[in-house]
Amino acid sequence: MINPYRGYTLIHHSGGIDGFSSLISFVPGEGVGAVVLTNLNSTMLSYVVTFDLYDRLLGLGLVDWGPRLKGEMDAMLAAAEKAKEKSEADRRPDAPPSHPLADYAGNYQHPGYGPFTVTLDGDRLTAHYNQFDLPPPTTTTIPSTSSLSWKI
């Protein structure tokens, strides 16, 4: 992503998986960059460290980034929770599925996770992943859409 940062252009990309997160960034006009790696999942710590580093390297006034970003994260989480509650309120438990269950059955493949198979067993779906046979999914149905999720 390319964003303005306190009068400078900041190019950055973040990522994370299973308890790790990272942020790689640089300010091309100033020839400075940073790589911040954490062993925390879904954390703003990498941004706090990166922004503090750039403030110091670029001679900018220091900002207490921790509370500022925590406030933004709290607002984002609250908005997500509100959206989830609205989705649940809109749910019609008596509505039929958007598609016949047979439409969900099949073999799915992901280059990183491998094969995931869904079978129709009578009137229920069963998922098979590696050596696991997963119990029937929870189904959320709202008008014209369905989502299936298996809890592992």
C-alpha cells in the first residue's frame, strides 16, 4: 500500500499467520525502511514500532502511537461486532438454504492447505480434511445467501 505519513510517502505491506505478524515498509524519498516481525497474531504492535521508528529517523515530533492505534482498533472491533449482531438479527432461521446441499458437495483444493472434501450424507454435509471427519457445519441463512462454516 502507498499512504501519506506525516508529509512523507510510506510504502508498506503487512502480513500474518498463526501467531506471527509482520510489517515491511519504506519511505523512498528518504532512503529509510523497516521490517518489524512479531510473534503476536492480529496486533498493531508492528505499526506502533514502525511509526515510532520513522518519527525518530525523520526527526518528527514523537506521537504516543500505542493508545492512538488501540483506540482505532477498538473502534474497528466494535464496528465488526455491530455488523455481526445485525447479520444475526437479519438471519431467518426458517428460510430454506439458497442452494440445494448437493451444490456444496465436492473437492476443494488450496495450494497451501491441500484438499478439503465435502460430501452429502443423506440430508447433511460432512467435511473431510486430512485425517479429520468434521461434524456438520453451522449454517447461517439470510435471504439469497448461505454460508457454511465448520468449527475445528
